[in-house]
Amino acid sequence: MSTLSIKNLSFSYPKSSPQLDRIDLSYSSGKTAILGPNGAGKTTLISLLATALTPRQGTIQLTTDVLKYSSKELRAFRQQVAWLPQDFSPVAGLSVLEHVTYSAWLKGASRKAAKAAAPIALERVGLSEMSKHKATALSGGQQRRLGIAGALAHDAAVILLDEPTAGLDPNQRDKFQKILNDIDPQKIVLVSTHQTEDIDGTFDSVFVLDQGRQKFHGSTADFMELGGFTEDDPRDRIRTAYGQLVSGEH
Amino acid sequence: MLPIANRPALWLLPVFLVIAFVYLGSYTELDLVLGNPDAAVSGASSTLLFSCLLASICAAIESSRERNSRGVTEVTSRGYLYRILDRLWPSVLSATIIQIVMVVYLVVSSRQTPEPKLWLVVLGYLLAIMAHSAFGYFLGQWFPGRFAVPFALVLSYLFLAFTGASGYFPAHYLSGMTLNGCCMAAQSLDYRGVWTLIVFSSLATLGFLTLASNNNPFPKKKTAGQTAPRKYAFGASVLVLALTAGLFISRDFDGIAVVNDETKRFTCTGTSPQVCLNDVQRFGGDRSELVAQSVRELSEIGFPKAKRVTAELDHDVRLAETGELVTSFEPWYTDEQVVYAASSSYSAEIINHLCENDDFDKQYEAFEILQDWSTNYALHKVLGSNAEITDEALRSKSFEQQRRWALNAYQQLSRCEVPALPKGL
């Protein structure tokens, strides 16, 4: 089992205020919702973990290896990490099946392994029937499922999903929820989201960010406790807890 | 890893191959490469215009596909070289196929086996193709596809077409296209021209790929990654080095990268006069007797006797001093052209040493009439040709008067004097 730890992680773009300020967290398995208002630093955190950005300060550690950002280390780290950015966009000129195969290969899978894993991953995200369609011709929701298929195909230990359900209709969101629930519980899954409704029952833990600062890091149950009495509607409790955290009441 | 089916190089290859063939068929005289593998292999450089354009355009399309994607290629576990190799091999291969087909076509037309060293020229072509692929890839990474592809087309074309048109000769050899000026039968390719292409293209490939590897300064999204100023500096420095090294190697060049060939063995035959031709000139048959007869006909009517006629170019000799005449000879010459070239050797020597003075125009007019008369005479005597002398005044005179005027003009021009023109006699 892998462990993902970040310590004292900070990031800022040149000549601007910090996007993230001294973040600490550690996960060895399970699904975590990263909550926070717009501009809280959710995308920055996910991008740092995906190594699309390099931190100004702090460390990222996967199991025992602290990432030092040499080419060799980056390649080894990226092999363990799958990333679905908020604005995922497939590579033109590829079919859906070819795209998943290519994604897996880019993440270090051998040609043979990538070809074998791609149809299974497509099955898991419900895109098998569209395997011969052009990847760029898929709808927005389908393209995100395609991105997840790419992540699943190379069997990453850490899966990073940035606002995967933003802008999706309820039907697509339900499909995505099901895919998320089916992901191996031994994997570390971090999902940034605005939507607090689906947290209970899907996520094991919650991480709340506001203005680049860590406001909460704990289990979903602990998070919900912040929201009031257990007999209340869980959704109300989550909304209450979230509202209190991002407005600075806790 | 990327499937071949939807790669632009696959469907653009046949189009460019046909265009290259049509171009070669329209603008290249296959006779010029007969027996001359140097000219054949170098001649294929003219189709770099198409192979390099193909490489550049396809690479730009491929690169744009990568740039327009998000979340797929940014954080890969595959090394950069691995990834661009997977991206660019069809572009490089298609362009190489075009170039190799053209080389083979011209070499077969030359009916001679190229010497092993000529593989350097093919290596130069391959590296030029790689440089244009790297350039297209760089454009595709830095600019959106709607700009990158037209840029690749226009900029590669401008580089290929206009380096050869520059008044600064060393720049001609950067693109490799001017190698097709090589070679007459008595010349060889100057390999410094090939080294210019090899060194410039290798370094340019490295420079463009380095710049392309850095996240571009006009990113689609700010979170696409961070740029490394050192990579910009390194990439730009390598490009400057490529240009400097290329121009340095070709610094002494004139318009064509050729050398007077001393390695091509000249064999001398006959005695009156002896005629020296090299292997390329003898390709397709020995016509040295035709040369000898042409010179003999003129010496029999009073022109100085030559001991030897050689077709070695830039052999700066004077008949009066060494007894040697220099002619030109190509294996594709017709008999008329052989006789014309041999019989004009006398007047050619004069034009090579024509004195510069105030009467230059008059001297030149006399030279033209002399050349016309002497070649007409030899063509008539050797091949029975009945072409008329162009100068009316000379034509109206008797043969003996014509002969005397020609000999007198030859001697006077040799002494830097200005002979009287036939119309003034």
C-alpha cells in the first residue's frame, strides 16, 4: 500500500500572493474530497501533486521517496499518479480506445500491457461501446470518463481528479459517482469539488482549503460533526460544516 | 505507440511524392547526371523543398495535437525523446522516403554506382529533414495549430527557397538545396558544403527540440507548467551556434560547392594531339578522336598545333607556353557539342585571358566572330555541317580571306591587340 504525504507545501506564482500556504496532509488509501471556494487553491494543490507545477517550498512524498524533481524521479513518481485536470481535453486524431492505450503507455505501461488494460478501463467507465469513436468527438462528460479510463488503465496508486463533475448534468454526475465508488478502496483518490451533496457515502475523508490555507483535514464523520446533530439531514450538516469552515468560524 | 492510421504524414506522403517527381521531371535534365553519381546524389537536393516541407508541416500538425490536449501529455512517465520519437517518426520517415526515392531515381539515371563517401550527402538530407521536423514540432508547441501549420509551411519554404537566393554565398549551404549545382564531369562535390548541412541541421534540430521541450511562453493555460529560462537560453544559443558553425564551414564558398577533381583519373589517348578525358567523360563511349580531329582541322589551316587537349577544368594554361588546349567535355554532349567545344578551345583560351582595356567591347566582338567562324569551320570539316557564318561581312569574303582574318584575329587577340573587324576590311 502506498502513502502520499505532503509537508509544509507552499506555492505562489511569481509576484503574486501564495496560492497555497504550508499545507500538510497524509493518506495511505481511500477517497478524499478537497473542498473550498473558487480560488481556494484546490486546482493548485492537485496540479502540484500531479507534478504539473513545482512547489516553492515543502515536500511531496510517495511511500518512502521524497520527490526531488529530477527527470528520473519525476518519471517514476508520475508512473504512480494519474491526473484528470478540470479542463481535460483528449489528443486529436485518436479513437477512444487508442486514447486510453496511449495514456497508459505515456504513464509507463508497456505497449502490450496498455493494449490489454485499455478495453477493461473503458468497460469500467462505460465507454466500451464508443471505443471506435474519435476521442475529440465525445461530449464533455464522456471526455472526463475517458480521462478517468486513462487513469485506471495504468493502475496508478494515486488518482487526482480536479472538479470532475463540474458542469455535468445529473445523469452524467450519477455515472461519475458510480465510477468513483467502484475504484479500488486501496488506492488514494483525491477529488476536488464544489459539490458537497455527494460527500457522505462516497468519501472517507475531507480536506478543506480556503485562500490557500488548510482549514480542515480529517474523516468525513469528523467533518460532519462540525455541522450539527447526527439526527439532522447529512447534507445539511455537510453544508453547515463547510459554510462554517470557509467563513472562518472554526 | 501512436497508431499510424491517422498520422498526417501517411496521407500527405503520396501527394508530396507525386509533386516531387513532377518537379524533378520538369526541372532536372537527366542527361546531366549521366555517368556522374556526384551530380546524381547532389541533384536530389532540389527535392528537399518538398521533403522538408512535408516534415515541417506534419510535425506542426502532430505537435498541435499534443498542445491542444490537456491532462494527457504534460505529466508523462515517458522521457521527452521517447515521446517526440513516437510523435515525429512518421513525419521524418515520409520525408526520408521522398528524398531516398529521388536519390535512387537519379543514381539509377546516372548508370553509375556512387562512391561510399556520397552517403554523407544522404545523411545531410536526413538531418535537414530532422531539422525541419524539429522546427515544425517547436512551432506546434509554441503556437496554436491554426498558426503553427501555416507558419511551418511558409517559414520552411522561405528558408529553403531563399537561402539559395541570398547574395551571401555561405548562406546557400545551410539549407542544402544548392548542392544540386554539383557537378560537371571534371568536378567533384566539395564536401565542405555537405558538412555545412550536416553541422547546421544537427545543431538546429537540437536547438528547436530544446525550445519545444520547454513550456512555451504563450501557454494555453497558466497551470500547464513552469518554464525554465535556462532552456530558452540553451535552445537559442544552440541555434546561434548552428548558424555560426554553418556559415564558418562554408565561408570560402562561391555559388556552387564543387572542386576541380584531381582524383578522377584523366586518361590520355592519341598523339596528334593527345586527348585527356576522365572516366566520367568517357562514360558511354570514348569520343576523344572527335576532339582530336576538331582541333587538328583548325591547326591544319594555321592555328597553333596543340600537343595535348585536356578537359580538366580550371587548368590555367596557355597554348603558346605549354602546348596544351583546355576544352570542356560532358558525357551527355552530342557529337556537334563535342566538336563545338573542342574547336572553340582556341577562342576560349583567349576569352579566359582577354585583356581589359578601353577597347574591350571591340575585342569581344572580334572574339565572338572568331569563335563563330572557327566552330563553323570545324563542324563543317568534321561532321559535314553546313551552318552559315553569322557575320555577314566575313561570310561575303572568300574562304582564304576568312581564314586569314581568323588567324590574324586570333594572334592579335592573343597579344592583347584589337583586330580590325571584317566589315572594316
